[in-house]
Amino acid sequence: MSWLSLKIEANEQSAGLLSDALLDLGALSAGIEDADAETERERPIFGEPGEPVDSLWQHSIVSGLFSEDADIPAILAEAATAAGLAEAPRYRVDKVEEQDWVRLTQSQFDPIRISQRLWIIPTWHTAPDPDAINLILDPGLAFGTGSHPTTHLCLQWLERNIRGGESVLDYGCGSGILAITARKLGAGRVQGVDIDPQAVAASRQNAEQNQVEAEFGLPDTAPKIQVDIVVANILANPLKVLAPALAQAVRPGGRIVLSGILAPQAEETLAIYRQWFEVEAAGELDGWVCLAGTKR
């Protein structure tokens, strides 16, 4: 069996409308990507949780996947009308042959080396270094596989600073990767919290897969205790809102690690957390900054 992949050129105003129209017209899937990706004109877009993205790319590619017998010209004409376009936009159609999609997807995720002794290994791979600290983790619904710069920065901090026996709280745990890594590095009691029940479930599954003991739950079910280390890999706006609560969770003399902060957001975030911590930038990667400090 094969399919037809329709790709339409769109602007910032029409991209979302065209994508919705393709789904209404029978697309098996639809998506929007930056037409200038991997060029000097590429522009990242970011949105905070619970808030819409301010804008899409000025030049986008709207894609839709259709069955082999779909009438693409008719679909395109209807989609253009639904999006309020005076005429059909430029497009192309590619034939997509049947493939082993599982194998193809798995081939895109290789082991990730975090440091000399720390690796992230998908379950379908053999560990390159069996003697290293290997975290077994597959890409899934919850954020955090070790490939994103924000996660990478936190993992490197934990690898450098866990000495053994510390109590750790991973706030916004996602896949549980930071909490599980802390435990594998020798931390003592480790907790993770997330507002998403799916993330909590994924974290528990990943902890079991890695044969480590860690507690995961929703914020209102977490024990109200102070810990040696709080790590929060979320985004700048939530970090600012949560600053008093995160500061309260750290014992005097304990440490905090904050990530998910774009470089231009670092100074404002630092200013807020300096009410409680001696805190500075601890690393930067691909425009993202990790902050770390000690509670006074």
C-alpha cells in the first residue's frame, strides 16, 4: 500500500487554516513546518505552557497525508477556499511507499552520550559502553529524552554534582529522566512531580525499566519536605511563577538547578531567584541557559 504526501506553500496567516482544512477533507495526518528550516532564515518559535504560540513562520510548508486514490486537485481547491485564499497555492505531491515505520522511527534515535560515564540508551540499542551509567529510555509521550539542550544541561550538572545520598526533587519531571539519572548517580530519596498524569505514568514506567526507586506524582500529592537539590527543567515563565514554591522546597544550604531558559530570559530569571539563592549561569547550549545556585 502507498499514500500521497501533499505539501503546500503557505504564509503565517494561512498555514493553520490550511492544516485544519486538510484534516477536514480526509487527511490521515497534517502538519506545519518552517519552509526555511536549515537555512540562515530559519526562525525558532516557542510557546509557554497553556499559552498559544504568538505566530507561525512567515514561510511555511503545510503537509497532509492522503490515501493513494485521493483527488488532490479537488482537495487543494477546497482547502484554499476554506482558508480564504483567492487561488490555490503552490504545492507538490510525493508518493509514499509502504515501509517498516517502526524500524524507520527507531533508526532516528541513537544512544546519546551525555558525558564520559553517562549515556541515554533506547531499548532497541546495545549500550556502547556497558560499564558506563546507562539510562534506558525510549522517546514517548512525555518530554525529555536527553536530546534537547535543556535536558542535556541538567544531566551534565547532575553528573558533575551528585556525590551520593542527596535528596532530590525533579519538578516538571516529564519522562522522569532527571530524577532517574540522579538516582543512578547515587542520590538518596528522589521524587518527581508533574502536572500531567501521563508524564507521571511515563516516569513510573521508566523508573521500573531502569530498576531504580523513585517517587512520582502530581504536585498536590507530593510530600511537603525540603530537599538537598531541586531541579526544574520547564520554561522561563513557569519558573518565575513557581519561584517561591521551588525556593521553599530547598533546604538552607541546598541547591537549585533551573533550565528551559532562553539566553535573553536569563537575567530576569536570575534576578527573581537571587532573593533566596546565590545563583549564576551554569551552562549554555544552543541558545538555552541552565542556572544553578545555593540557598542562603
